[in-house]
Amino acid sequence: MKNLILDKKAILEFQQNRPPYLMIDHATEVVPGVSSRGYKDLKKDEWFFEVHWPNDPNMPGMLQIEALVQMSSLAILTLPNNKGKIMYLASSNNLKFIKKVIPNSRLTIETKIKSFKRGIAMCDGIGMIKNDLVCKAEFTLILPDQLKKYNLNK
């Protein structure tokens, strides 16, 4: 399978998040089942800057993680027969928030799928602004549609 480039319209075809909760704008490289990278351009009128915090606006840490999760999910949702399916965040570990993510910046995101078996994806991701690390996390995603095939409690 070849590497993919996804603009916002294509991202919306592959995953279920919608504005204003869509935390990614463009996927510059998706290697299905392996990795995905791209970015979110943070405009000064993003809904969360208004409330977090009015005198010191910055992207909430958990929305930074959500951006990593959404980008990472593209590496699974671009695999055959997964387009448009729902993925959920099951857990996250080793969260690090290093620098503020402020208005009028580009959050560049790089994610890797460490393993994907039976509907469970072990992932990690980093967020950067101008090549400076601003956040990172390890997380587990689940693809319920595939996970239910292995449910032994039927």
C-alpha cells in the first residue's frame, strides 16, 4: 500500500471527528498500519483559546493529545475496510507537556503504530512547533468494529 497525503476533506472521509473537535488539518504522510504525520494550524479564533485562558491563550494539554490521537488513527483507518469507522482512545501514558501551544502557530504531529492486533493499536506521538518538542504521549486506541470479532463472551 502506498503512502497517502490527506487534506481536510479526505481526513473527514476516513475518520469521524468533526469541527470544532477536529484537531488536525492536513496529513502530509500516512503509511497505513505504520505511521502518520501532519499538522494543525492554530488560528487565534480557535474556540478553546477564548476560554483557556483569556489573558494567556494556549491549547489545552488534552486537546494536544487528542491531536496526536486523531493523527495516529489515520494510520489504522487507512487500512483496507477501515475507512470511516470509529476509533476510541482507551488509555494514554507518559504524557509530557513541555511548552505552550499558542495562537498563530503550527502544531506539527508525528505518530507511530507500535503494534496493531485484534482491533487494539499501541501508539506513540509527538507534537512540535518549529522543530521544538511541545508534547508527547503513548496511547492505546481501539477499533470496536474489529475488536468485537474477538469477543469470547458471546
